Amino acid sequence: MNATNPQHGRGARVVQMRGPRGGSNGAGPRIRGRPSTGYPWYVRVILAAQRRKYGRELEPAKLWGRLPRSFLALTLLYRSLDRARSPIEPGLRSLVQVRVSQINGCGFCVDLNSAAAIERHAAYDKLAALDNFDGSSLFGEREKAALAYAEAMTDSRRQVDEALFTRVRQELSEDEIVELTALVAFQNMSSKFNAALGVPAQGFCAASSAKEAS
């Protein structure tokens, strides 16, 4: 399944959902968000920030807004993980998030995180080859170890065994491993939430591809 308009060309192909549990979203969320006036002030502040950054409100935010305190905590958690001083480089963080989202069948997450990866200068070819990263020369050993760890955490049919953890230890520090684990856990929660509620892609990857090409 392609989460963006195929007419957008090369950039659109990177948001295909591939993996053990890849799936397809419908035309819209199964539950709609509330009118803006139906949210507490701090949720409205977050939604306004999204309009400034993305040009629109994110559909998952309007759903999480029904649980306003949880949404505020979730927002603060993600900002702490996706910070400028993270020991894990931005491009790798986005690649990990896209791969987790592919496995969980979340069109919205694949779309948004692919757009983020493009803005962080991750190669298009890496995004397109994510489902075969371990056999691709496009990825370095650090990237392969992080992605293999993310896959093992996400796919319920697998486990993080000692061999894999040793591989990860060879490429990442202990602080980096803990941070990567937290990021993968967060992305699993986010993508499974969105997939279950049928949140569709919002076209961010296509927009980022067009911006990058201009």
C-alpha cells in the first residue's frame, strides 16, 4: 500500500508499508476529533503549534486530545526523545520510526516520519530499502544494528536475544541503547494507537518530497 498519491513520483514510494504486519488504513479515522472549543486550553496550544509547523492539525492529536492529560504527557515524552541533543542522530531516529510504523501498518506514522527523514537528509534510497536493510550496502553497521533491534522489539514473533543485543552493544553506547529502546517503545504505542483507530496518512511525505525537489 502507498500512503501518498503515486503521482508524486520518487518521494511517494518511500512510504509503502512493508513488514510482518503491514496493513491498510481506510479513508479517515474511525473516531473523529472534537471541535477545537471542546479541548482544554493546553491542548488547543499544542494544536495551534501543529498548525504553525505542519499547516494543519495532526489527526492523532485530535484523538489524543480526548485524553488531555495523557496527551500533554505524551507530547512532553516525545519532545524529550526527539530533542536536538539526543545521542542518536536525527536521520537514524526517523528511519527507526518509519520501520516500526511499517511493521505496525500505520499509514499516518509512515507518512509523517518519512517526511521527517527527508527533512533530516536521510537518503530516499534508504527509506525505499528499509524492509531489506540488513542485506543492503546503503546502511552502515550502526544503522543496521539499530534497525534490527527495532524490528525485534516490534515483531511479537521475535525477541531481542543475546546475539542481537551483543551486536547492538558493538555499535551503540549504553545511553544510546536505552534511548533507542525508549524511542522504539514510544513509536510502537503511537503507531498501534493510530492503526487501530484507522488514522490515514495526511500527505506530509509528498509535500516534503516536492519541497526538497524545488
